[in-house]
Amino acid sequence: MNTVLFLAHTECDGTLHKSALEALTAATALAGGLGHTLVVGIIGAEVTAAADSVAQCGARIYGVSGPAFADGRYASDLAAAEAVAKACDAQIVVAPATSRFSRALPGLAVRLGGRVDTHLSGLEAADGQPVARRWFYRQRMEGTLTRSERPWVLTLDSGCAEPFSGAGKAEVEALAVDVATRTTVSGLECPSADQQTIRPDARVLLVAGAGWTKKQADGAVHVDAAEETILTFLNATKSSLGSSKSLVDISGEGHAVISFLTHMHQVGQTGSSPRHAKGLATCCHGEEPHVVGWRFIGERRAINTDAGCGWAQGKCDVLYVGDAFAVMKKVNELLG
Ligand SMILES: Cc1cc2nc3c(=O)[nH]c(=O)nc-3n(C[C@H](O)[C@H](O)[C@H](O)COP(=O)(O)OP(=O)(O)OC[C@H]3O[C@@H](n4cnc5c(N)ncnc54)[C@H](O)[C@@H]3O)c2cc1C
């Protein structure tokens, strides 16, 4: 009987991340479609709670646990993944495309003499064959691919399947893995929730454009007020922050800058294409190279002083013609 192995690692609190539960849904459907057996492998300091959280998937569950497997480290993650894959003779390995697995699992494919495809957007069985979907050319085209080589290691991006739900009491078969490592993990530094302004799971995207740093009606720039207004809104709503290219490029041109923006925030043709239910563009002109990054945003609104700006050319659902400083100040007051 062929095997689809779902691999996951625990989070710091011993749970499985939402993206892991999504990958489990995809792995379960793939195994069912191919008529393969589903096996689960969990890596972490302590894996019992994580195994219990997916007990109802009905699969045999292997665990590799201990202090050496608490944190992401190429050598230990690879050794653990290899042990599980060999224990169940996996033909297909499905895992979430977390930073931890994105680093370790390509090595697993090499070690097992297989192949790897990463950042996939979907998995399915077609005519008895596993088929993976992947976005190409900055999410403009979605391609499908299959491979005959085995094992085939597949990592799935977040947001591409429903998270699995089905907790219970799991039986975990512990695998002992001896791993000699030269790398010691001395700790993890995570930015606080308020410092981390790119929030892919947020309902709302707030985009800041270069207008926030331009001279306003009084002939002066008000970058301090802009920063405070944007941060107040983000902290109150836990929205995600995006930016236009002009605004993130300004730092290189010696202008006053919004201090918490980086090129990672840039939305658009040469930036990202985030997926949020709603988006609000502020002080951003709405030029095509920017707006193309909005194609997965459900409802689009913009605030601009210019009634003839790009957003007005059919690119948003609602355009508020007004001063974003004043409008967002009022919004923040209403948010309390
Ligand atoms: C090959 C290529 C790739 C590109 N890729 C990207 C990309 O990935 N992402 C991207 O964003 N751009 C990209 N661009 C650049 C893009 O064409 C625009 O230049 C850029 O998006 C403009 O940014 P902006 O709207 O913030 O700034 P501006 O064009 O300077 O617009 C500022 C806006 O703020 C408004 N404004 C000013 N003050 C206020 C106020 N108080 N209240 C309300 N509104 C106010 C103004 O009316 C104006 O509309 C690309 C360009 C090229 C050529």
C-alpha cells in the first residue's frame, strides 16, 4: 500500500499552526483520492497535544520529540523528517510551507533520492496521479504539475485549504532519532504583535501611499502625524499594513519617511499580492502597477484628495474624496 505522509512541526506552545492543519486537509484529500494510506508525523519538543488535536484524521501517528526538536534547525528537522519518512516508506510527503520546513524539506528530498516542489497552492488526485498546483509569474498564472519520481515532497502555502478539525485522544508511536548537531539554538526573538505590521490573516489591508509624506494644504509635511494616525488604526483594528512603491522607495531618496515601512510592505506589480477581505488605500494614487497587487482583495476603498486619481477610474468600489489625515483621525476617534 502506498503512503502519503503528512509532516508537521509544533509551535512554541505545542500546538499545530493553522497552515499545518490546512496542509493536513490537503494531504487527507490527496491520500483519499489516490487510494493511499495517510500517515502523520509530528516533530517538536512535546507532540502529544498536537497529535490529540488531529486524532480524528484516523491516521497512524509518528512522533519525534525531545528538546533537540523544539526549535527549527536544519540538521535536527531533517533527521526527524527522514526517520518518519523511512518508517512509513512514504511515496508522497505533504507539509506546510513554514519557514522551518521550507529550509529543511528540500534536503529531505535529496536525502531520500526524491524530488521536491515548494509553495504549492493546491493538491489533487487526477486519473490516479497526484497533481500539484502552483502560482507562476507573481500569481498571474496557475500551473499544474505532476512527477513520476518518488518520494515527492510537497509544501503547501497557507490559505489554500480549510484547516482540519477533529480532536480526540491520539496514540503516538515515538521514533528515537539521534542527531549530532553543531548548531545550538540560543533562543527565538519574535517581534511583538504591534511591531509586526504585515498580518496575512487580517481581514483588512490598510495601504499607505506617498501622499502621507507630501506637503499638505498648509505647505508643510506631517510625517509624525501620519505615523501616529496609521499606527493607531493598525493597533486598534489589527489590520495588515501595505504600501505603495513610491513610499517605500522614498527612504533611498533622502525624504522624510514612515519609519516602520520596509520593502516587504510593498503591494503591486513588483511587490506582493495579498489576500484580504477588504482593503483601504490612503494617500495612494492608484496607478496600475500598484493596483495590480490588489487583485485578490475582496472590497476596495480609497481615500484621496484628488477626485480624478487612479482609484476613480473603476479601480475601487468606494472612493472617498477627502483628506486622509482628517478622515483617518475621525475613524480612529470612532474606533476609540
Ligand atoms: C515597472 C514598474 C513597476 C512598479 N511596481 C509597483 C509596485 O509594485 N507597487 C507600487 O505601489 N507601485 C509600483 N510602481 C510605481 C507606480 O507606478 C506608482 O509610481 C506608485 O504606485 C505611486 O505611489 P503613490 O500612489 O503612493 O504616490 P503618488 O503617485 O505620489 O500619489 C500620492 C497620492 O496621494 C494623494 N494625497 C496626497 N495627500 C493626501 C491627503 N492628505 N489625503 C488623501 N490623499 C492625498 C495624492 O492626491 C496622490 O494621488 C511601479 C512602476 C513601474 C514602472
